[in-house]
Amino acid sequence: MSKEWPLWEVFIRSQHGLAHKHVGSLHAPDAAMAVNNARDVYTRRNEGVSIWVVRAADIVASSPLDKEALFEPANSKVYRHPTFFPMPEQVKNL
Amino acid sequence: MQEMEETLMYAQMVETGLSKVRTEQDMSAEEAAFQARIDAGIKIEAKDWMPDAYRKTLIRQISQHAHSEIVGQLPEGNWVTRAPTLQRKSVLLAKIQDEAGHGLYLYSAAETLGVSRDELLQALHAGKAKYSSIFNYPTLSWADMGAIGWLVDGSAIINQIPLCRCSYGPYARAMVRVCKEESFHARQGYDIMMSLAKGTPEQKAMAQDALNRWWWPSLMMFGPSDAESVNSAQSTAWRIKLFSNDELRQRMVDQTVPQAEYLGLTVPDPDLKWNAARGAYDFGAIDWSEFYNVLKGNGPCNRERLRTRVKAWDDGEWFREALVAHADKQAAKTAAA
């Protein structure tokens, strides 16, 4: 059995986008081939202007089991949003 | 019939490996929690606990779906060099490229379940894993490109839209992307049919001939009636399968008959008749012996399709190995520098 190519995750930033979005994955022998193949497979319909490829093995993800512990504390801190603070009508630029 | 249960392809015949649907009594606490998530419409993701049978069923179904995309390129590849115009050729090539992409999304989804690409391809090349029966039919004229896009991709869309809501996250998401691209495939096919149907009498006859040959195999794509099938019932309980084979097939017929009427073509079914009471078309009996024969490997093109796939893989080995050698060499250079 020949050596299997590593797995890469592909991220694309669209023309009007601010951030790269994960669009899928592919196997490629090296970074150059990964970018070329990502272009061929994930940008046929003008999906983006920038491609990142990252070895899947290098990605560290939070555990689904930790969802509660990690994200629950933010639920009670709604004052982080400006809309929590109503401002008087006559006061401008706030 | 046991042998037939084992030869299966995506959405045509699902094998779960179970002889009856899992009940509360059968389930461990883990499995009960898993089933509760499914019932609540929560997606199962790659790292979540899942019953072995669920995992195996999905590996089988998703990989065979992937194989179908890749083998599905071959019938159309046959007409690339003989497209009537450069535009038609470009469009056909674009469709074939899409099929490669669909294969990739699906292999990727299958691989999240703990199986390697090499394993999946080995199973295909050894004739152990199957692909959709429809791709074992030959493409005999340019009109077949129209009929395939219209009827085969059309049927695939009907099957795939519900899959966008299936319980396994990676498969559902792959289907969303596939469905977006598939609509172009169906329209491209119908566009070809329209040109032919509005053309010379010879062109219209060619279109009718293609419809005659692809109609029944397209209906067979949905698989035999599964009202009695344990596998389908379990697949439904797991929310992999959302509609029965018969429901999807009926949907296809009801959608497609008016499209054929617009073309001025005749659906090759003397029993086809609108049933006002049902609000649907009644249609003739399907010859399932043909379907099972094609599954067994005796369709017109089974052996040729597999031979072509294996040859492409074998012939490309030197290139794949060279890429790895090059990558290793560059990595060594960088390390040494």
C-alpha cells in the first residue's frame, strides 16, 4: 500500500468576506499541491479570493463534551453588548 | 435475497447489519442518549459516540455515494470529444469536474467515520463496494448527455435534498454543497433536451430514443419498494433516511412527466396515467429483475466501468508516488537548511 497523503483542511475568504471560512478538506502530498487542489475543488464558482490550507493534524479543536463549561459563562454577561445600555434620544454619538 | 441485501448502493439498498429495529429495551444508556439526540433533531458529529451499526451503515452508504460520483464521470466522459459545440463541451467538462468534487466531499465525510481513502478505493476496485446501478448503462448518443442530466441528476437531486437534513453532520453538510451544484447539472441536461426536441426531426428522434433508454433505469435508482425492509426502518429511525424509496420515486415521476410533455416527448410507459384521486401519476410496473442483474455485475457496462477505474488508479501510481517523493525531498532539504 503506497504512503497515504496527509489530510488538509481548506479555508476560503470570499471577495466580500472578512474571515476565512472552513469549506472542506482534501488529501495532498504537500502544501503547494494542497493549495492547487483547493483552488480546483473549492473555488469553481468564485467562492473566494484567498485560500488557506492547514494540515488537519495541526488543528486543535475544543471538545464537544466541554461545550457547557467553555461557553456557558458568556450567557450571563449580556452587558458585553452595546444594546444592553439604552441611551437617551437627545444624546448623540454614543 | 441475502446476497442482494449485501450488494447495495447509496439510497438504493441500505444495509444496517441488523435484523430488527433497535428498541428501548435493546439499548444501553449510551445508545439511548444517542437515539434521544437523533429524535431531537440534533446532528451527530464525528467525535460523538455512536453505535457501531450506525457508523458502519454510514461508511457504507456515504462511500458508495462517493464511488457513484467518480464512476458517474465515465458515461459522460465518453462524449466530451464529440460534443456538438465548444460551449456544450465546456459545460459538460464543468459538470464532470463537479462530479469529482462531489466525490471528494463524500469521501471526506466517510473518512470522518474512521476509514481511510485507500481502504475505500480498494473496496471499490475489488468489486466489494458498489456504486449506483445507473452508471452501468452505456451512453449511445449525444442526446444521452441531455437525458442523464435531466433524469439521472434530477433523480439524484430528489434523493439528495432530504439527505441535507440527515442526522450525521458531515454527510448532511456535504449534501448541502452537492445540492447547490447539482441544479446546474439538471438544467444543463434539460437544456440539451430542449435544443434537440426543438430541432430537426432526427434530433427530436434522438432525444426520444435517449428518454426511452434512460427512463426506467432512472426510476430504478430509488431502489425497490422498502415498505417491508428492516434496514430501511432502522435507517429511518436513525434519521439517515427521511423518505421511503417509493415516495421519492413518485416525486420524481410527478415532477418529470410535465417536463417531458413540454418537450413534446413521450414517456415510455403505456401505463402512465394521472390519477386525480391521488393527485399523482400512476405508472407501470418496474422490471426489478433487470435491476438485480445489474447489481450482480451483469449490466451492460459493469465490467468496463470497473476496468476503467482500476486502470486509472494503476496507471496513476507512478505519479502519486513521485509527488510523495518530491514532497519528502523538499521537506528533507528544508530540515537540513
